Amino acid sequence: MHVEHLSLKNFRNAVDSEIEFSKGVNVICGANAAGKTNILEAIFYFAAGKSFRNCKDRELITFGNDKGSIAMRFFGNNAKTKMSATLSKSGRRVIKIGESAPLRMTEYIGRFRAVIFTPDHLSLVKGSPENRRRFLDLAISQSFPRYASTLSEYNRVLAQKNALLKRGNVIDELLEVYNEKLAALAGTITVNRRKYINRLEREAKIFLADMSGGKEELTLSYQTQAGDLETQEEIKEKYISLFAEKMQYEKDHFLAHYGAHKDDFSVVINKKSARMYGSQGQQRSAVLALKLAEGELSAKLTGEYPVFLLDDILSELDKDRKEYILSRITDRQVIITGCESEIFDTEGKIFVREGKIFQ
Ligand SMILES: Nc1ncnc2c1ncn2[C@@H]1O[C@H](COP(=O)(O)OP(=O)(O)O)[C@@H](O)[C@H]1O
Ligand SMILES: [Mg+2]
């Protein structure tokens, strides 16, 4: 899969930009705050349906404007596809494939796939569970679009349940209806996440062993309130009884404290938690292994490598890790920000200055 063309109108500091990409390595060069990350953000928007910087759509529109848009042409699944997103301050954003009617997230997710590496990905090991769930959910969704719709249904029911709890004066029968739905959806979500984690572990283990000269063994352990139960049905039943048991507690606290939205996984190196005991270097390697594994798995599951987006990570890495990662991603499209001209002197460079493109 590779991006061919990107067109930005009033997106961040890109007022009107057209960018061509080559199939191999693309390097985006420019000074600090020139607009390099903004370009990756626009591309990744089509993979995730939102910014990877975890911000609102309206923050993406160029200051002082009401509308912005991104259009991208990419090659993948044996065809050229054009996707566009129109963002507006007041209304809803509209995503289209070709000239189609506006699509819902679950209808376009998985069409364009990308893996992004950013300097704050250390939070995958060190940060809160939310970081890891977000990573997991997005990775699974890109390869299994139906997971995205299960997850959005779960979040919708969870929001309804929370609204009910917040109101106080709860009608038990209604709460039970929500709990029943959440339990069933949590069963599906947990089974999918655990299966993905197992596959991811298999891939990431190889990368970390490789990077550490066989010294480090990576394992991932998935944590859920459903314990070690394995089948969808068992997990559903477990949640139904857990929700019943904790009903009063949730009512007293006006919040849904139990469910799949509390899941987490820990990254373990040589049988010890990387978060608690890993050195900075081990944590960094573990994150690289996870992200490389995400790409590998995506290729295995869909038959095609996703586009690799590297935001400023090379300048952060030591020589060995830098060389390792670059040696692992030679056979696919890579779009890198940060001018590391000594490494890349052949491929097409894209220069950015104050949001403007010079190619
Ligand atoms: N909504 C926006 N409208 C206009 N400019 C923006 C907007 N959001 C961010 N910027 C500008 O974009 C620039 C940062 O771009 P970024 O891609 O993060 O830079 P870098 O090249 O360092 O990666 C800053 O100059 C910032 O002011
Ligand atoms: Mg940047």
C-alpha cells in the first residue's frame, strides 16, 4: 500500500498544498514548526478517522477559517483509491471514498492502513492503560473493520449507561438492559483483543530478540476484569454477574467502573514488567518491537504492508536502533520527518517551509 498524492486545504499551517510521494522512502525536511508532522497527521487521519495527536477536528483547521480539507490518493488492494475528509468548525466532518455518499467511520476504516511511530510512543510502555487500549483498538480496527463497529457500539452503550448513572435516581431495569448489552459486546471485544495480543506477541518477540542479540524476551500479558476466561460466552456471563454484584457501587459513584473499557496489557521483558523495571533503552526497544510487529501483523492479516509513518523518531534513537529499524522497513513505503540527509541521499525529498511545500 502506498500514498501517491496528498492535497491539503486549510489544514493546520498548510493553506494550499499538493504533495507527491514516491513508493519507497520519502523524507520530509524542514525547520522546527515548519509543518512536517502536520503532513503525517493528515495522512494518518484516513487510517484512524481522527488525528493521532488526540485532538479535536476543529483544531486541525487553519486558524481563522471555518473549513479545511484533506484529499489523498493511494494505491492498495490492487486499486487506486481517493479518500477525502472535509472538516468544518460548526458542522460534522464528512469522509468520502471517491464521490460516494458520506461514510460512517466503520465503513471506511481499514481501507487505508498505516502504522505511525512518534517520540511519545514510550507511553505505550510507561503511560496509562488508555494509551495501550487506544493502540490496540486502532491496530485491530485497521485489520478487522467489524471490530471497529463492535467497539463503537460498546462505547455508545457505555455512554448511555454513564448518562443514566450520572443522573442518579437510576431505574434498575434500564441499567440491567445496558449491562446485558455491554456484557455481550465486552465478550466479543475481549476475545478479539486477546487474540490480537497473542499474535502481536509472537511478532514482537522476534523483533526484540533480534534487536537485543537474543538477550531479551518480550511477552505481553492481557489484563481484564473477566480474568482468564476464554470464550465469548464465558466472558459475557462473567460480566453479567460482575455488573450485578457491583451495581450498587456504580450507582454510588455515578460511573461505570467495570467493563472492557478498563482492560490493559503489560509489556514484559525477561519476565519483569518493562514499565516498572525496564531501562529507558529496553522500553524504547520494546516500543519499536511492538510497532514493527503491528506492521508485520497487518501485512499478514491483509496481504499488504501498511504505510509506515515515522515522526521524528530517528533523531531520538541511538545508532544501533536507528540502523535496525531502517533495515526492517526497506520493502514498503516509508514517510519520515526530520532531515537525516546523511542516511537518505537518494530518494525523493519533500521540503516544508511555513506550511508550504517545495518538491
Ligand atoms: N490550526 C492551525 N492553524 C494554523 N497553524 C497551525 C494550526 N495548528 C498548528 N499550526 C502550526 O503548525 C506548526 C507546527 O507544525 P508541525 O507539523 O507540528 O511542525 P514540525 O515541522 O515541527 O513537525 C506551528 O507553526 C503551529 O503554529
Ligand atoms: Mg514535528
